[in-house]
Amino acid sequence: MATAKKVTTDLTTCPICMEVFDNPKSLPCLHAFCLKCLESFFKDRCPGDAVPCPMCRKEFEIPSDGLGGLQHHFIVQQLVDARNASRRECREVGLPCEVCLHEIGEDSDTVPTATTHCVDCNQKLCEQCSRPHRRMREGAHQLRSLRVELEQQPIQPRQNCCHEHTDKRVELCCYDCQENICVVCFAVEHRQHKTAEIPEAADTFSQMIGADVQRVSSMIRNVHEKTRENEERRNAFLDQTREMENEIKMAGDRIREVVANQVDTQLAEVVLIRSEEAKKAYTVEERYQIALVAMENFHTAARQLLDTGGPSDITRAASELHERATQLLDNDVTSVQYCPPHVTFTPVDVTQAKRLKLIGKVLCTDEKQPGRLQVIYYICTERPKKLAQVRLNFIRHSPIY
């Protein structure tokens, strides 16, 4: 199983430049890339052009204001910020307690070493000074050990301070504006809005995200099952075509002097059918794998948010995560399945081979919807030494095209 550190590294690495994301942008297919990488990748394209995603090749239209107009990927940006903050905090381990340093003075050699970081106060504290922060009247502060491997926490809670009034703590969640606010903000701008205390709102959003996670998890299991079924069908079909090759060879051996060229041509057609159907099966599997990557990335990010994020982080990211989950669930890749055709070989009566000048017939039909996909190969020849002529009749309406 991948460690949290490796998962964080993967989620914060641009698949084009293989470096930490710089101004990550989200494509409609939910893949993320650095803005500079997209600009370099599509440097010869103009706004309004339809271009393919560098990963899944799904086309999207360049916005009228250029690639910079694409949706900023806030979840990836948060992971990048958390990763950078974790590295900075790791370098700061071993610093003196800030409270004791202020009380005793910088020149004293008795200042104890800080062992805890208070997220709410943004202070590094020794064990004794951290105790009052665990029993604050408005609620215990968020304390983190400075000696843990902070980079293994993919989502770090942000400070619970209002962005408008930095000296006030956020206490309410505004549903209308989808943001956390302090009581001053509520009194000035959000009095008519629907609001709730952050813990209450976080419970509501947690239930919504949890339901999305369960639905996505169910979809992941379904895709895994469909992948297994698809592989079994593909292998069975390939085995069937190999058995057919043996039948064709046996028929060819009996009438080789008369229809040697027909045998080779018939084998070539079977190989062609197998090759085309194998490509169709691999195409379906590739779509399954692309969908799995998108859903597993969402599952990892949402699960990490629920496991390590604070109420503010949950309310901040809930709407975007829910929208992303809805997009993933609407794109039901399991509706596309590989249904191999039924291929048979009917050898001709050997005693009639010279008169009929026919080695046999390969009939390829769709077992699931008989008659909708029919590929009939007739291998005929006028005389033994003349190259076989092939007549191909294709009526293709299979859902995998």
C-alpha cells in the first residue's frame, strides 16, 4: 500500500513536467496540469480550438481568454500549499518555545525547546506552555507534534481566522456564499443568509461527502468487476480463434494441393478478426483504467480530507468535491462493454473441394445482439494457383465502435 507521503507526492506532481504543480489548472476531464505546461503544450493553438487532454485525449475547448481562463484546481493547490508548509515546519523543529522565549528573554540559556505547534495561535510551544491550549474556554486548540513526519499529512488544517477580520476566529458557515465567516461578517454582510455553526455544517457536509465516497467506492468495485469479466471474455474469444486456426489448418492439409492459397488467406482473415477484436477489448479496458484513476484520485483526496482535515477544511472543499464526485458518477464507463463476436468455421466437404473451389466460411456475429454486427468472409478461387479473392461484407453497429 502506498504511504501517505507517496500519495501526497503523486497528487502534487504535474504529469507533464514531473515537478510540483505551479498554478494548477483543471480540465473538464478533471486532470490537472501546470498552466505553463499547458501553454507550452498547446502553444500553436488559439482560443476556441478543440484540443485533446495530454493524458486521456478527451477533447476540450480552449476558453476565449486563453488557457489561463481554465478553472483553477483548488484541491491540488491546497495539497501543494500543505506540502510546502509541512516542509517549512519540518525545518523549524528544534526551535525554542516562543512563550518562554518572550518571558525569559533571548539571552537566557534555560529556554526549553518547543515540542508542539498550536495551529490556531501559530505558536511553537514547550510541553508546559501547550497545556492551557488544550483547555481553552471556546474549545481546545489544534496541537501538532513538531517531531512527527509532517509531510505524511497530505491535508493540513488552515488557521481558523477570518480572512476579512484577521483577529477574529471563524465560527459560522454561510451556505449561500459557501465560506466560513466570523460573527462580525455575519452581522455586516451575511445576516440574511442561511448559516450554521461550523461543527454543525461540517457534520452535514461530512455526511454528503461520505455518501459520495460510498457511491464512488461502489463504482470502483463495479469497474474492477467489469474489467475482470472483460478479460475473461477476451481470453475466451482468443482461445476460440486459436481453436479455429487448428480447424482451418486441418481442412487445408486435406485439400492443400487444390486450395493451398485459400488456406493462407483464410488464416489471415482469422488473424485480422482477432487483431481487431483484441484492439476493441483493449480500448474498453483503457477507458476503464482512465476512469479508475480519476475515481481513485478523488477517493484518496476525499478520504484524506475526512481523516485529517478540520471542520473548516471540510466545509471549504465540500462543494468542489461533491461536484467532482457527481461528474465522475455521471460518466458511467461501465455502460461501455466489450462483447466479442461469435466466430465459427465451417469446413467444406473434401470430396466436393475441387468442384466447389471453396475451403470454407468464417462467420462472425454478435452473440449479444444477433444480426446487428455481421462480418462474413468468403474465400474463393477459380483455379488452385490463382490468388484467393476476398469478399468482405461489414454491417457494423456494435456499441464498442
